[in-house]
Amino acid sequence: MRRLPAEWETQDGVLLAWPHEGSDWRTHLDEVEPVFTDLVKQISRFELVLIAAPKPASIREKVSRSGAVMENVRFFQIDSNDTWSRDFGPITVLENGHPILLDFGFNGWGLKFAANLDNLINRRLAETGVFSAPLRTTGFILEGGSIDSDGTGTLLTTSACLLSPNRNPHLSREAIEDALAAFFGTDHFLWLENGHLAGDDTDSHVDTLARLCPDDTIVHVTCDNPTDEHFLTISAMVEELRGFRTRKGKPYRLIPLPWPKAKYDADGMRLPATYANFLVVNGAVLVPTYQDLNDEAALSAIGGAFPGHEVKGINCLPLILQHGSLHCVTMNLQKGTIKG
């Protein structure tokens, strides 16, 4: 029997892949590295941080200077294409109460980008002996950002991503549900048919749109500007959320998130700024902020979904330059997965 834990359950640590000159970050390293050092500083206060980097020695001093709890930081010399650990990192599943790590196939969000190195990171980490849980590799294509779990058999996802013809084209929706039920023990599927963010390369990952939270709660993005290109699709998504029911047949408690002002890159391309891309760690929630007037309202809303947790904002303006945010660059590793 398998169970996919909720992110807010106890963790051993978080995996990061460091930005480097061989990645698309090469022209923005000075901007993005402070985001990563701040992430390590904040996460290491609560749990371990595993860092995969081509040249760990070149970043150790930067991490130390950030104020990170260095005894909670571990470095691994591993090459990568990019930094989006949420999508290639191992997903923890409990099998008869014992953790295992599932290594799904990662093909660059439906063959959009090179992923040959990223697709090997989990196995390279396992070879170092850092994991206390077994790593099991499967050919099923799945990114961690495309699913969300409440820990009790419910899985929230989007049809645009999971039914993409460049991921598992040989499988129908029903066959994909059967596969996910086998992998995760899922018996309650919530499929969003609407919702996307301009500038998003993932085909509408759910972690940019709506997130399951404790006590049958869903936190979700909103768009209240009728002239915004997102207004119709986000409004339709909110209506879908209102129609969702828990496994007990009750409506979810919905907490709307504010809509940040539109952000653009130097070429005028809109960037996917979203407050839904938060990370839960042991005792805290790290929330992406964008130097926006709505940052404080977002922190307050997410804090309402996680009472008793410290809520900390992380400036993620640099991250959206490459079309992702805070949750996208992290992968939580649940209790029992990392050797002490």
C-alpha cells in the first residue's frame, strides 16, 4: 500500500540544483545566486539542504556568508542542465509506512529543453549514499510541480500538463489515473481544465495555480482585472475549484491569493509571477515575493492556510526571468529519506 505525503508533513531536507555558467542563468548569475543563498539560509534553519552543483567549492563560501546553518548543508559535485529541482527531483512515497524515492522520467517539460543531465541527478545522488530510502526509477514522465497531494489520497493536477502529447502520449486520462494510483495510492483526482500563466513553459503546472493545504483547504491564484489576458481562464479555474469536493463530499475552503502586477523581461515578454509557488518546510512556509504592493497580502493569505508556521518572503524576481519561482527550484525530501 502506498501513500503520497503532503508537503507539510515532516521532512528531512530539500534538494537544490545550483545555477551555473553552463545553464541558461549564465547572464543572470549575479542576480539569481543571492536568491539561492537566501533559500539555503532559510531552509537550513529548519532542516537539511542538499546542493547539487558542478563546482561546489566555488559556492561554499557564498553559502556560508549568507548565514546558513552550515552543518545542515551538504554539497555534491553533480552536473545539471538547469535548476528546477521540483521537476526532476525524487518524489517521496510511503510504501507500507516506509519511504521510497520515485525517480520519474524528466524530458524537459514535454521535449522543450535539454534535460539529459537533470534526468540523471537522482541516480547520481543515490550513488553518493546520501539517501537512506531506496531509489526506484520508472520510465513514466512526470514532474513534481505538476501534482499536489493532501497526504490522504487526493491529487490535484491539470489536464494541460498531464495529458500533454509529449509526455505520456500512449496513455489516456484513465490510464494516467491508473498509473498515478499505482505510484501514489491516489484514489481521488481533482483535474483542473482551466488556468495558465503567460511565460510558463510547463503547460500549466498546478504549483503555479492552486495548492492543497491542511484541513481541506486550497490556496489559489486569482485575477480581478477584466483587461488582463489571464482574467477569463483564471476565473474559469476558480469556478472549477468551487465545484470540487473532498473525499467526504464537502466543498473545499478556498483562500484566494492576490494578483501581482504584470512583470516583464528586457524583451517585453511577460513573466509568470505567482504567489502559489510557495515551499513548506518544517515549521515554516517560504513564499515568493516580487517587490510588489501585493506581497504582504500574499504572505498573510498563505499564513492563514498554515497556522503555527513562520511565514517568510523570498524575493523571487530573478527566478521568474527563467520562467519559474520558489517551489520550482526546490524538492522536499520527506522524513526517513536522507542518512543522518
